[in-house]
Amino acid sequence: MLEVGTLGGYSTIWMARGLPADGKVVTLELDPHHAKVARSNFERAGVSDKVDLLVGPALQSLAALVDENARTFDLIFIDADKPNNPNYLDWAMKLSRSGTVIVCDNVIRDGAVVKKNSGDVNVEGARAAFSFIGGEKRLDGTAVQTVGAKGYDGFAIAIVE
Ligand SMILES: C[S@@+](CC[C@H](N)C(=O)[O-])C[C@H]1O[C@@H](n2cnc3c(N)ncnc32)[C@H](O)[C@@H]1O
């Protein structure tokens, strides 16, 4: 699995716990402080051996992953700086194979995603994610809206043909 945006490692730990014995999560984080906290959380959760954390701008880490040997991932979870959603989706396609599932988080933005000219860069990022998925012939996708403590939120989910 590949994750863009680690923070404290909460979602990483959930994914790591769902892996088979030989599975790995590669997670990408810009902020060294967040990375340090995440590493200690991986340790306490007993999943350190299942997680590779790459620190730095995700666009650079993604390029390096492609350069290294074009390994592909079963699941790619995009949850970092929202304006870069289309760029992350573009790299995700390069790191995918047929059957890869791509999830892009926080695309509802309390309903603001339907406001065409909202002026909010995160809303623009959500809209850009939908445009990318809709325009990419190899992807079939939809969105799932959620509601709870964080208000109206949701994720886009797509499968690579
Ligand atoms: C929403 S949080 C991730 C939450 C985490 N996936 C979870 O659900 O527990 C977004 C994270 O992306 C990181 N981030 C923001 N811009 C980034 C970039 N350009 N490259 C890598 N990580 C970035 C932030 O530092 C932050 O830790």
C-alpha cells in the first residue's frame, strides 16, 4: 500500500494492521516532526516492520519510487496537501496496475465542493481530483460522502482498469 500524507500515522497503522504477513505500507510525509511522531506511534503499535516512511515533499518521493523500479501498489491513499491532488493522482497512475484501488480523502469539504468558484484552494483540489478521475480512461470512480464529528466529508474511490 502507498499513502501520501502520514501526519501521526493513524491511518498508516490501520492499513498496516490489515496487511498480510508479507505486506508493506509506504507512507510519505513532508514534515520531519510529524514523521518522528509517526515513527514512535508505529513502534508503539507494533507495526514498524510493516511501514516504510519517506520524509520529504511527496512529489519528490513519488518520482523516486517510480525511478527506483516501478513497483506497483494494491491500494494508494492520497491524503496530503489538497491542491496537489491531480499531481498525486498522476503519479498514482504510474505506480498502479490493473486492479489497484486509489482513494482520495476529504473531497466533500462540507458541501463546498459543488461551489464552482469557491476560491478555496482545498475545494479546488477536490474538484481537480474529480476532474482527473473523470477524465482518466483507465479509472472508474465514485465518491462516498460521510457525516459525523467532522461534518460533511467524504472520499473519492477509483479502480484502475
Ligand atoms: C490530513 S494529514 C494526513 C492524515 C493521515 N493520512 C491520517 O488519516 O491519519 C496530511 C499530511 O500531509 C502532509 N503533507 C502536506 N503537504 C505535503 C507534501 N507536499 N508532501 C508530503 N506530505 C505533505 C502534512 O504534513 C500532513 O501531515
